[in-house]
Amino acid sequence: MTVQHPIEPDDRGLIVVCPKCGQHNRLVYERLGQKFRCAQCHTELGSPDKPIELHKESVFDALTGQSALPVLVDFWAPWCGPCKMVAPEVAKVASEASGRWVVAKVNTEELPALAQRLRINAIPLMAVFKGRELAREAGAIPASAIRQFVEQATQTVST
């Protein structure tokens, strides 16, 4: 059985563990969407295919401001029933869109200053960023609607 390691974001990139040798590697935000190889064994490292939990405002700012790929952010809270209902839909979108955009999650209870700064006043709330906020959509929506929302938001932005 393969052990799944979580992706750990920091201010410069996403730290992933090589599935072959266990080496920790940084996928720098500015190069997301390109091919990455393990620094030790040269195994190709895939794009993130799961939502990335963001626990610091500085990491949110770095990811959304520097990522070469659009970033879909799910703003949620643990007490929110609709947020729990939409979580599997967000995970589906992350899995299907690997390499086209990055999916991140922000717990508004954990980062209240960020939620206030971005005027997040309803959750669940999806927002798309590419250097700046492009669009937002409140409410629990299915994966197909989330995908359509991201595609529409990113159509007008050149990559």
C-alpha cells in the first residue's frame, strides 16, 4: 500500500514527497503546470490532484499571487453544513483539473483576518484567483457547476 503524503504549501511553493524515494521537493508557484522531477531520483512529480489546505495568510497571498495556474479557493468553516456537502465536489474538481488549475481550501475560522480582508461574508464560497481575484460564487454547488465557474472565470485571462 502506498502512503499518501499531504502537500504542504509554504511561501515559495508546494512541498511534495516523491512517491518513489521519499525526497521532499518544492514545486515553485511560478512554474506550476510545468513538469517537475524529483531532485534525488528524477521521478516525474504530478500536479496537485487534491485540495491544498492553506493555514497562513502569507501562503494564501503567495499561491494566489504567484501561481502560473489559476487557483480555485474554497472558503469554508468546520461548523458549516453546506461546506461539508460541497467538500467532496471540490475534491472531484481538484482531481479532474490537475495541471489546469490548483484547488485550495481556506478555513475562515482559522484565518479570520483573511476572510475579513477579502470580504468573505457567506460560506461556502468559491473564488478564482490569477494574480488577483477574477470571480466568486457563494453556495454549495456540484462539481460540474464548479468546473464551469472556473472555466468561465479563466477564459478572459491570458496564461
